[in-house]
Amino acid sequence: MGHKCFISFKKEDESYKKTIQSWADKNKVDMIDKSLDEPINSTNEEYIMQKIRQDYLSDSTVTIFLIGNYSAEDLGHEEQKYIKRELQASLYNGVGNSRSGILGVVLPQMYEKIYKGSYQCSRCGGTHNWVAIRDNTVIKEFSANYYLNSRGKCSYTEDDRYCVLVKWDEFKKTPNDYIEQAFNKRSQSIADDVVVYPK
């Protein structure tokens, strides 16, 4: 069994969560079957993060964020408050817990909105892949930590990202490979640049 996973998802994408749950039943993926569905009454951010980690994320070390038609920042804070909190708590490095790796799984209905092919770079003359991780496709907690630090280069490499991204069709072939990749980000230097509360 691999690393214990928490799944952050919108109710419209619950069928995909249930598919992952069926893998857990077959001992292919180790998961926690909880989701945040009511607010925590406090204004103390430290307390809120500890409470979410304690009551919901438990001993998980990787959060799988299902990216579907209803995962965008543009849908508004109220609509996204629970998945935003789940990712914030996953990214949070506090007393008694360490941050989780983040694995974004792009669901099939989002392939064309996110994977836009390649383009010729005007800066280096090379070819880069165009991956549209932005407010109209995902919440800021994911995008800010996916496009984290290009270090002055004209494109981002895997070392410049904390969040890992994969298509559903690839993820379901070897889920634990991608879970392991997200888990390993926790000990890489890019983890020092993580933004828990992106603006």
C-alpha cells in the first residue's frame, strides 16, 4: 500500500471519487473517505488549519484534487470555500502536521480546456506545452503552487512546480506512481516556496 490520500472534489465529480474508492477497496490506493462540508467557526487561521488536518485530513500525506467543470476560482469564493480550505490545509505546514503533496487529476471533460497543445516561444525560440491552469479552470490554491517559480526562465519545468498534474486516463493506469511523485515534492526545495493563501 502506498501513501494515505485525501480526495478533494466537487459533488458533481463524485463518481470519479467513487472510482478511486473502489481501487482502495482492492488495496490499490490508500485513501481517507472524508470531505469538509461545514464551516469551522473560528477566525484563528492556525486553529482552522489544525482542525481541518486533525478532523478531515488525519494522517494523509497526499491530497488528490479532482479537476472538473466545477473546480474553477471564477465560480466564486462561496461556491469553492470547502475545496479551497481542503487545499489550504493540505499545503499548510504547522505544529503537529506537515504539508501534503498535491496531485491534480484532470478529468476528461477538462482535457481541451487545460491541455492546449504547444507553442513557439518568442524568448528562447523553443517549443513549450501550453497548460491552462488558471482561474477559469482551477482554484488559486492549485494554480499558485503549480506555476510556482520559473526562476526567470521563459517556461516552467517539473522542478518549478509543487503541484503535480496528470490526466485521469494516465492516473488510472498507475495511480501510485503519481501519488508517489506528489509525495516526493514535500522534501524537494520547491516546497519552501509553497503559498498556502494565494491572493
